[in-house]
Amino acid sequence: MNQLPTKEQILAWLADHPGAGAKRDIAKAFGIKGAAKIELKRILREMTDEGLLERRRKSYHDSAKLPPVSVLEILPADSSGDLWARAIEWEGEGPEPVILFIAKSGDPALAAGERILARISEVSGQGYDYEARLIRKIGEAQHRVVGIFRKGAEGGRIVPIDKGEQKEWVVGAGATQDARDGELVEAEQIGPRGRMGLPRARVIERLGDPTAPRAVSLIAIHQHGIPDDFPDAVIAEVDAARPADLEGREDLSELPFVTIDPADARDRDDACLAMPDDDPNNEGGHILWVAIADVAHYVRPGSALDREARKRGNSTYFPDRVVPMLPDRLSGDLCSLHEHVPRAVLAVRMKIDSAGHKLSHRFTRGMIRSVGSLEYAQVQAAREGRPDEKTAPLVDEVIAPLYECYNALVRARAARQPLDLDLPERQIVIDEAGKVASVRFKERLDAHKLIEEFMVLANVAAAEELERLRRPLLYRVHEEPSPEKIEALREVAQASGFNLAKGQVLKTAHLNRLLAQAEGSEFDELVNISTLRAMTQAYYAPQNLGHFGLALRSYAHFTSPIRRYSDLIVHRALILGHGWGKDGLSAQDIEILDETAQQISETERRSMAAERDTTDRYLAAYLSDRVGSEFTGRISGVQKFGAFVKLDETGADGLIPVREIGREFFHYDRDAQQLTGADSGTVIGIGQRVLVRLREAIPMTGGLELELLELEGASLPGPGKGGKKPFRRGRKVAAIKAKERGIARKVKRTRKKP
């Protein structure tokens, strides 16, 4: 064919030959040779500019259709178990095509979020657009970013809100979702992310005004990929749920259970009751009941609700909202132990001696009727002789026995010596407009500690019961600190004038003695922070590796199945072990127990990061009106690029950039966690008291930049000779001094006593 094809002919040929799309393929098909190829290139460029074609590396495709081999992301399975997928690089103007994934025998299992290379074929009249078959798995979902969209002449850019994201993202003209300039968006990476140039992205969701009230937690939800909408299949299951009845349950409704929660509690999933033990062989002993909402009755293995709960892993709590693991119909109603309402529970009756040791326990599946939904401060006031109308009738028969049982458990706790850190928890109070009204530290009442002790004992009983029944479960594991971290803590202790025993098996009692030495001294907070940093992170596992922090041999989470999937697994294991019904731990649950442990450990860390980021952003917004003000604080961390300071007033963390400290070079000592001035010898390390000035507060990222004014009550040394920063000489001297210190420490550690 000598004549150049029309644009319509090119589109028709591409539709008939989906596997071909290179310019040479088109030229060969239409018999185009020599100089005519230049004109073909011009036509293809015009078609691309007009949106008729999409250029993918060295080939062209109809922009309204997907290429026959595409990168897809697997979506969660629907209620029928069908797997759906979405095309990663779809940039057409119409709605995204609906793709059904069809698995072949021998294909590996695919989870939501995984990416695959697939061969797809177009279909019609099926309720979806394409069918996909696996070629190979290519890993997890591509990187996503939440940021501010800045409109450009062709598309725009995204400025990330994450403090760790340095590069902007380029968005093509067909991938903006019509986002407006200055709007908060969530975007997804397109193509590989190379070292050179800016990464490309497409907007997948517009999140609105970034300065709007309550946008802070919304940013964290999208930035960390926390699911906040329940699928229709899940809602349908929940809507069909009805309250459990008494059949097959022990009637505990005559026992005076109460719930004790924060004033702003969103759910009430645990109730308790204590009474003196009338057994003459247990003089001064107690009977303690702990009843937990029977979530397993409503969330059945393999259901859409179960799959969604496992995917979420846990509820995530923000100052202004909660992203629940379960829909509100369960968490706020059917599984919430409201007062004077019959509610299904799994309960444990524990026999405790006068010294606070658990002598025995008995689990049951029952029905309770709480006599009161109480608050911590309300219960504490009643205990101290200031009951209100609600607690007055409960003081003698309900509240007093709870405290008497708690006092016995305190004696046992003192003998067991769990880690006793004193780190006040801050609370951000949000007003009706969604802004920070105040930042304060939470009060720790005996009522709080009472519930904590009861829940810990119930968790221990659950782990021991399942071990007795020889049923699989998920343990809450907290391994002991590494020798390296303990050695670093020992150095901090010695530098502060304290002692941490060496040469013996580490126990929490040793750490508690260190904390007691520091209590009330100027190093109190330093030692507490350093001890916390030395600890490992707790996680879930089917294997029992003990709980170091609580000084317990066997520990499992049983007491919060509304907000933790781990507890639901423990409930199902108890149901299976006692034969209480068909809703116990399934064979599938057992088969994937290791995967579940890893999944919910990861979702827990995800929630912690999202909650921390939200707190940082709220604090930055709260302090943004006080830029230029001076604050006292303490060095909480040291890195090569600067020192982190925890401010006394709010507990906020800010950064003093090393470039802004004095007029000299500072050498970073990773082992000692110190910055040392090359000329002055000034040492900046964890725990030092400082006076700082707030230079910048960025609510969008949560960043605070500080200026160091005083270190341990003294001003910093003045500039070096000539007022210039002696980088070269400073680096050399600092390196020599650091090497000498390292050798000295090594000799000190390896020298044997005579």
C-alpha cells in the first residue's frame, strides 16, 4: 500500500491486531517505506496529541482500550469469592474498565493489593469489560502518595505531605481526575521509579481542602492505606445480624457486672465483677469475673465480614475519629455491653488468693446484663467518697469489692515485677470546629490500673486455657531486648550516675531498679525514654516466646475482639476447644495462622504510625500560632542531621538541624548517640535539658524546626576564629577524637577484671 492510511484505518488495524503496536508494525501492515515513514510518524504523533492513541514506550495503543498484556492490581474478593482487578496505567477519559481475574489450575494464590502481569481479552454482555489470566506475579502495589496538587499547563505536580518524601510527582494531563489547584489528592505511581527525574503518578482520589477541619486524620488514613469504607457485602451481612439469644449459653444476667471506660468511649466490650470468695480454704481471697463481648457469634470464619476484619487487623484511633475494625452496627450496638441490655459474652471466672495469685479459672459462653456503664473518673470519685446518683447504689456491693480484688493483684504484680515505665500519655482535645483546643497529659487513676490488671489476668487465663486444651492460638509476644541495646542503656545509666547490673540473665526487676534509682532525679525522663528505646516491639505469633515486659510466661489477647482480630482468633479457639458451637476456629483459620499473625502485626504498626503522624500534625497546627516563642524541653534523639527535642509543655517533637547549631562542625557518634563540636568540644546527647525557639511549624507535614538557645542552662560557645565554620579542620579533628573514644570504649568493654 503506497497511500498513507487514515487515522480511522490505523485505529481499526490496532483493534484487530492487539498484540502489535510498534511503529514498524504499523508501517509494515500498510506497506509504508522510506521517507513515508516520517509522515507516518507525524500522523501517529497527532493521534497521540488528540488522545486517540496512547504511547507506551515504543508502541501505540487505542487510548480507550487496554493493551492485551497489562499490569493489574488485584482487588479484594467479592461475596461470591470472585477476584477482580484494576488496570494500573489506565488513563482513558471514560470510566475504568471492569476486569474479572480467572485463575487457572496451578496459579499461585493472589491477595488484594498484589500486582500481576496478565493477558487480557475483551468481552461483552457479561457485566464486565475484560477477562484476565495470570502471566506472572510482579510484587506488591506500587507506591502511593498523598499531597497537594499544583495545576500546570499540561497536567500538574503533587507536592507530598509526608516529611520523608523529598521529590514532587508529575501528573499527566489525562491523569488529574480534574483535581483543582491546591486540592489534597491521593495518587499512585505509574511506571518504574528511577533514580533520575521526577516520578510519574496519576490521581486516584480527590480528598478536598487540606485546611478543612478534621482533614488531618483523613490525610493519615489515605497516606497509610487504612481502609475506611466497608464493602457492600460486609454491610449486608451486618444488617442481617440479630441479637444472640440464651440458647447454649450460661445465664449470668443476675450477676452485677459493670463496664468502666473513658468518658468518650466508642465501644464497651469488657465488663467485670468481683466478690469475696466464701471458700474457707481461700481466706481473704476473691472471685473475679471478666466478660468479653462474643464477637465470634457475629463474625463467622470465611464470611465477608471476617475477611474485612482480618484485612484491617485492628481499629485505628485518632483524636477526632475512629476507623473501626467492625461496622458500628456491631462495635457500637450488638457487641457493645450496654447497661441493662442482654448481651452475649465469653466470660472467665477466676479464683484469686489474698496475695493476688490466680488459683484457678473457668471459661464459659454466657449472657450478661450490665448494671452500669461507668467512667473511670466517676468510679474513682465514688471510691474516694464522692459518689454520684449513678454510683451511689453500687459503692458497697460492686465498686468496693473491685478495689479490694485489685489491691490483692497489686501485691502479686509487685512480686512479679513487670516493667514499670513512667511515661505520661498526652491527649489532644479537639473542639467542635475540628481544631486543637488543648493538649494535656492524661491522668492515671487507680480505676485505670484496676481495669488493666483485670484484663491482663484474663489474657493470661485465656493463653493457659488454650495450652491446656492443646488448641492453636495467637500469642502476644514481647521478646527480651538485644544485648547491644542493653549495653547502650547501661552506658546511659552510668553516665547519669546509676547502675544496671551486668553479667546475669536480664529480668524486668533489674530495669525497675534502674528506674527507681532515677525516679525524682534530673535524669528521670532520660532513663525512662532510654529504657523504652531498648525494648523490642511486641507482635503476634502462633509460637509462645513469652512476654518480657509483663514478666509473663504465656500471654494472649482475649479482651478486645471488637478492635483486635487477634482476640477474635483466641475467642474462636476457646469455642472450638470447649465445643460451644460451629463458629469456632476453622481449619482455614488454623492453616493460615502464621500469615494472620504477620498480617495483624503489620496492620498494628500501620495504625501506630498513622496515629503518630496525626498527633504530630495536630501539634504542629496547635503551635503554628506560637512561632518565635521559647520552650523548654529535653533531647530525645540524635542523628547525623540534627537533634530531636521533646517539648515539656505539649510533648511535641521538633528538630534542631545540625547546620543551625553553633558555628562549627559537629561529628555524629552513632554508638554514643551524640553530636560533638569539633572546636568547642560541646557534646549534645539524649536527655540533656535545652531551651529552644520555635522557628517553623508546618501543620501539613507535622514538622517542627527549632533553634537551640541553651544547653543544660548554658549558652552555646561563640563562633570559631574569624567567624567562619572550619569544616575541613573540624572534620579531621572530630574524626580523630571519635576514633579515640571508640578505641577507649572497646578496651573498656573487653578488659577483664583481675
